[in-house]
Amino acid sequence: MEFIPIGAVLSVLLNQVNKTAQAAKDVVFEKESFKVLSKHLSDIEPVLKELQFQKVNDSQAARQALESLEVDVKKANNLVEKYKNRARFYLLVKCRHIVNEVQEVTREIGKSLAALSLANTEVLSGISEQVSRLQNEMQRAEYEASESRVQIVDKLNWHLTEQKLDQNFANDMLKEIAKAVGVAVEPSEISKELESFRREKEEAADRKERAEAFFLGQVIELLSRADAARDYEQIRKQYFQRLQIIERYDPKEEHIPPFKAFVCCLTKTVMDDPVCLCNGTTCERTALEAWFKRGENTDPESGEILEDFSYRSNLQLRQSIQEWKELNYCVKIRSCKAKLELGTDSNVEEALDQMQELMKENSINKDWISIEGLTDIIVSILGTSLNREVKEKILITLEYVVEGNPRYKNMVVESQGFDHIIPCLGVDSNLSEAAVELLYELLQNRSGWDSSVCRKLSQQRSAIHFLVSYLQNPARESTEKAEEILMKLCDEDGENIVRAAEAEWYKPLIGCIIQGSESSRISMVRALVSMELQEQTIKLLGEAEVIPPLLEMVSGNIESKELSLSALVKLSGCQQNKQRIAAVGGVPLLLNLTFSYHLRTIIIAKCSQVLEQLASDGDGIKFFVDEAGIQLEIEPIITNLLAFQQNPNTSFSVRRPTLRTLLKICQSEARLVKTAILSPNGVSTVLPLLDDSDLEIREVAINLLFLFSQHDPGGVVEYLLRPRRLETLVGFLENKNGDVQTAAAGLLANLPKSEGSLTKKLIELDGLNAIVSILRSGTIEAKENALSALFRFTDPTNLESQQIVVQLGAYPLLVEFLEDGSVITKARAAALIGNLSASSQKLTVLTKKVGCWCFRRAQDPLCQAHGGACSVTTTFCMLEANALPKLVNLLQEKNHVTTYEAIQALSSLVREENPSRGANVLHQADAIQPLLEVLDWGIDSLKEEALRILEVVFLSKEIVLYYGAVARLVLVRLTGSSITEGEQLKRKVAKVLSYLECDSRSSRSLVMGSSR
């Protein structure tokens, strides 16, 4: 080196330092130690550059120091290269040694740096403090291996020393080592690592490092026992070797007894970890340790005093015991197969219990059970057995078999396992939970979900349905796993999201609509639109906040608009969802689109359908608000809705929902009907719709006109009197749609009754017959309006129309309504009966004068009320129709509306020219007492009506004598109980009292029926 210029030596060294520092950064194992080494080498670089700049002393000491530093840096470089690409398992078990090597080379470099600094004191005077600090740090460097890795190595060393190397420890150790070095616990990956590890052992043997090679061999042998490291062919070979041995045992045998040497003299059981004393006595390790811990000093077997208490593992005996256990495993597996093949439930259950115990005892039995074909057998039984307990045990057993083993998971899947497992999800709780647990295990690999198996499960169309059914019971223990499976299946295939939603599990679909890409949203909304949604589902979707993203989609392209609006049509029928649409400002957006005539018809139609839903259920304009909740201006909305009907080119798909929306708005509030009527061409726009070619539009139009007629009947009458218009109205009366009948009858009821020509034409066109038909079979609302319309035909001044009403069979229907109907139908029926009864006396008189009309036999009885021969059809007699007792019942119901009409009807029986006859009829019908009671509970107008009829009734002395005392008390109480009674009421009370006083001295005798 002295012949090479010292500057050149320095340059080479500087390059070597840079190269090694950089390489040290790339070492991934124990990288913290190598990182510190790299930093120290980088810190040396400025020192060497300073020597270059200041011209290092070309002395013998300086050259020796540079030479020493160069050697140490080369050692560091060799160390980096040595451990940069070694087997990861090897690096872990050598971690402590590696760290010590790095520490040693760092200290050596520090010493060489100190020597170089001493030889160049003057040259390095400018950075002396820096150089001094660096050399001190390097000479005192202390590195430590990762604590977690050291713990693994210590555990490994202890078990190797104590020879505690069972299957479970091998599995645990392999997992810990693999995790520590970042290797997946997959057979393929483990095989690669173990192969690299074996090469390390061979290289150690080649280097004559016997201790190293022996240690590495022990580690490799241990890790090779782990499930993930097994050589399947070797396991298969081992099983058949054991099988050959047990062939000499009777197939009925289920247990090979142990040799005496296998049994511990202390525990009296077969040993797991035998150790032997220096005198040869062998015991179970834990039992012997407990023996000595109790203070015993004798041989457990012979009882002799021990001088040497040391013991060691009996490896040969342990191996023999293990072989004996394996033979017994094979015997039991053979027995299990025989029981399974017998096929009886008891045999199958017994075999399954044994299989589970075998796998718990030693994981190698998972392999041997499958090699013997038992896995395929129980999968087949799962598909054929009807015993739920058997099925549950099979599912649990299969979970033991496949746990952590990709080979056997694939075996179950390929043997149509899914076909038999999935139906178990829909059975009882225990069986379905076992099925979920097995499915979850089958879908997992060591790094998470096994996508290939997930895809295979996705192909089972029933899987989604059964899993969703399982989720319906949230109390089940495995619900969380079932949901995880479903979510994974939905991630794998978008069609599964749709299937899940069709099975009424909407979580993934909702997630896609809210957070998915544009294409995903469109796909999911399209699926949603195609589904039949129950009310509960509609509410759920709204609660899940799908409405805001749907409204966002309304602003997208044509496809996005159409689909999102179609979804909103489905969702907007729910009250809460209407509120949500309004709250986010959806209504102004929908109105703008509806009245944007340049848009495609389908978009306008969908928007108008949503508006119709918003106005339905009596909500009217409740939700027609902006985002701040402020009511929108309604008049232009109504005007625009009417405008769709004025344009003959507008599609029916738009006209129908817009007209229905207008109807629902008008039905909600009377003031909105007025707004529609007063809007430009309001009535004149709707009237012609009665002749529209579309039935639905005609039906909605009649409902609107019914509302209009309540406020402006004049214009409607004028229109209906035109040619062929009344035929249309009668057609609506005959319509099978209850709402249409209700509207048509209501419209007719609202028209002025003074229009006699209208009444006549309706009779001619069979309109009256249609009304009576409604009374027979219409809805309650239609019947109420039909009864109102019937007043036009029961006017007492028009006997001809009354006669037609009765001939059409209306009278018995009216009587039925008195006791079986709503308050409105009862009241209207009573009033109509009153109208007919008002003509009875007149018709009775006519029968006496016109012989050809009323020819009767001498024995025909006379009517108690009218004094002649009466019937329902000829005189409309209330008594003959059996209406009187039902009218009295109405009085007793104490409803103001029905009582008023009942009194009016009863008053038709009592006439001043012959009060006793009507009074006696009311007395016999027990009607007078309820009339008196009205004076106690009725309102003033009702009391006046009751007094009006009582005023005539008490013209009969007999009635006064019978009811006078009671009536007097009621009337006196009435005058004294309130100072608010009107003057007219007071006068009537006084007048009735005067009648009672006039007859107070009369005899109280009453000859009942004297008026006959």
C-alpha cells in the first residue's frame, strides 16, 4: 500500500464507505441495526473528505490506520451482503447473532477511526470534536434484536432443549415465525421458506459448522410438523403404512391396548411426555415434577431412596407412544367409516362424535379422515339425512376438517358441499348457525377471503336468499358472520346486491346508491325500480337516506333522470318520505321539470307521478314547500296543471297524473277548489274532459266537477243539459269504480233541485235506477251521495217521481239504512222517508175517491196513522214499511243529526186536523218518551223540533193524561235550567205547558186503540 499514493487509497476507501452505507439501508431484516450502521458509515464520509481536502499526512501511522479502516469497512460490506438475501426463517432464528455481528463490526470501525484521527490530529483539528464524538459512539455501540423476535427464539430454544415438540406447538411456532418475517401461512409459501431454510442448513454442514447445522436441522424438523408445512404425499404414505399394520387387528376392534411401558406409574395413564430417572424409571414429566415438589425423595416405582434427582426426556419411548397413538387413530377412523356406511342415525352420530374427538386430539387426523374418504361420505349424508341433529353434527365436524386447510375446503366445495350446506340456513336456529359457521370458514384463507370460493358460492342463487332469511332473526349468534358473508358476495358480484334486495335485505344496495359510482348507482336504481316494494321497505329506504342521492340523479343524464324519478315514484307514497323530499328542496325541482315542456314526455310523466304522490292521502299542498319549508305559490301550479289538459297533443301518460294531482290538491282544501274554479278556464277546461277518449281522465274529471259543483253548480248544469251530456253522467253513476260513483252521485246531489227538466231527463235515461243500484251495492261514500241525489226525486210536490223511486225498490233500502249505516246515511234515509211519508195522507185520501185505484175487500184493515188502506207501494206508508220503530231507535241514539231528521219524519204522522190518530201511533211505538228526553239533551234547534211535534201530540187529551206529569217536569226543568233559551223556544215551551194545564183536571183513563 506504501507504493500507492495515500490520496488514491483515501479515494478508494471513501468509495467503499459510501457503497456499504447505501447497501446497509437496503437490508430488511433487523433493519434498525443496519440502519444505525449505515448512518455511522455516512458520518465517516465528511471525515475522509476533510482528510482529502487538507492533504492527509503520508506517515506510516496514517497508512496503517487507513488500512485498518479499509479492512473493517470491507467486513461491514461483507456482513451486509451476507444477510441481504438470506432465508427469512434463518434470519429470524439467527437474529441475536446477526445483531451481535453488526455491533462488533461497528465497534471495530470506531477503533480504526480513532487510530486514523490520532495520526492526523493537526489535519483534522477543524472537525476534531465531530470526529471524537463519532469514534466514541461507534466504539460504545450496542444493538439489540427485536424483542418480539428474541421471545420467539427463546421459546423455540427452550422447547428444543426440553423436547416439547408436539403438533400444537409446531403450528403455533410456525405461525409466529411466519408473521414475524412477513410470510403468508400458506403451504406454497411455507414450502419455499423451508426449502431456503434447508439450503442454509446444508451450507452450514458444508462449512463444517456442525453445531449450527444440528440446530438448524432441529428447527426445520419442528416446523415441518406444522399443518401448513406438511407434505400431503408424505402424510398419505404414512397413513397407509399405519393402515397396513392395523389390518391384523379385528375390524370390530376400536382400540389397541397400550404396552405396560407406556403407562406412567404415578398417573396410571399413557404418558405424553415421558422422562426417565438415572435408574431407568420412566414417568410423565408433570407427574414427576409434582412428586418431587411435594418433597418425595424416593423412586415412584420401586420406592427406593434416590440419590440423584435428575431426569431426562425419553425420546425413544415418546416416539413409540406416538406410533401407538397413530395406530389407534387409524383403528378409530376405520370404525367411523364402517358406522357411517351403516347409515342409521345413531351410528352416524356416534361416528361424528368420534371424528371430532380424533381431530381435537391430533390435527393429523384431519388429513387421515379425509384420505380415508370420510369427508366425502358425511357431505353426502348431509344432503340426504332428514335428522336435524345429524345434520348439525355433520356441519360442526366439517368445520373441524376444513379449519385452516385450503385442501379440504376445496374438497368440500368440489363435492357439491354448498348444495347441501345452504339449505341448512333456512332451518332451526342451531342448524342454521352451524351452517353459517362452516360457510364462513370455507370462504376464508390465511390472508382473508378466498375470492375463488366466494365466486363459487355466488353461483348458488339460493345462497343469498337463505343468508338473508337467517339475518331476519337478529338474536342468532352468527348474524355478524352471515352479514359479512353477504357483504363479501355482494362485493364479488353486483347481481348479488340485487338478489339480496329481492330477498328484502337492502344494505348493500343502499350503500351503492349513496356512495357508489355513477354506473353503479344507475344499475342499482334500475334494479330497485323493477322490484315490488312493501310499505315497510319503502320506509326503510327513506330512513337510509336514499332520497337525496336520487334527487341528485334527477339532475343527471336522461337515463339517470328517468330511473331516479321512477324510484321516487315508488318511494313517495310514504308520508315520511314525502317529508324527506320536501325537506331537501325536491319539490321545486320536480315542479320545474314537470312544467319544462321541452323535456322528454317520460321525464315529465314521472315528475307528475311524484307530485301526485305528494298530494295524495289528503296531504294536498302540505309538502309543496321549498327547502326552508316555506309554502310555494299554488295558483300558478294549478294553472300549469290545467294547461296540460288544454293541449290536445299532450300524452295521456302526462295528462292522467297531472289531472290526478289537481284533484288531490282540490280535495284537500275547499279554498283550493275555489282557486281552481277562478283560474283561467278552470271549469271550462274540466267539463269537456267528461267526453275524453280516456276512461281514467273521464273518471278524474267527474271527481273534479263534483268538487266544483259545491261552489259553482250553475255552469255545470248548463253543460249537462246539452245533448248527450246526461248520458255521460248516468254512465258514471253506473261505473263500477266506487270513487267515480261517489263523485257522480255527489255532483248530481249538488245540482239545483229546482231544475225539473234535469230531473225528468235523468229518469228517462235510467239515472234514477243507477242511483238505487248504488244504494244496494255502492261504497259507503257513494251511498251517502246517492241518498243526497235522491232528494231530487222524492220531492213531495212530485208524486210521479216519488212513485218511481218506490217502484224501483228504494223504500226498503232506506229503512235498512236507518239501523245499518253511517250517521250521514241514517240521517239522509230518515229525511227521505219523511219526504215519502209526507205524501201518504194525500195518497190515502186519493184511494178513497178513485175506486179503480184502490179497490179493496171489506176485510182489509185500515192504517192506524192514515185511516185508510195503506201499503208501501201505493201510499208510501211508513208503518207498512216498518220504518217507525227504526226511527224511534234513532231518537234513542241521541245524535243531533239523526235525531233531527227522525223527528222531521215522525212529524209527517201527526196532523193537527186529527192529532189523536198520529199521537196514538207514536205512543204505541214508544216514541213520545224519547221526544221528551230530547228536551234534556238536545241543542236548541233540536228542542224546537221536538216541541213542534209535541205541541200537536198534546192536542190529544188522552196523551196529555198519560204523559202530562212527566212532560210537565221536563218542560219546567227546561224553563228553569237555562237563561240562554231563545224567545221562540220559550214561547213553544209555554204553549205546550198551557195544553198540559188545560187538561190537568181530566180523567187519566186512556182507552188504547180508541182512534181505530
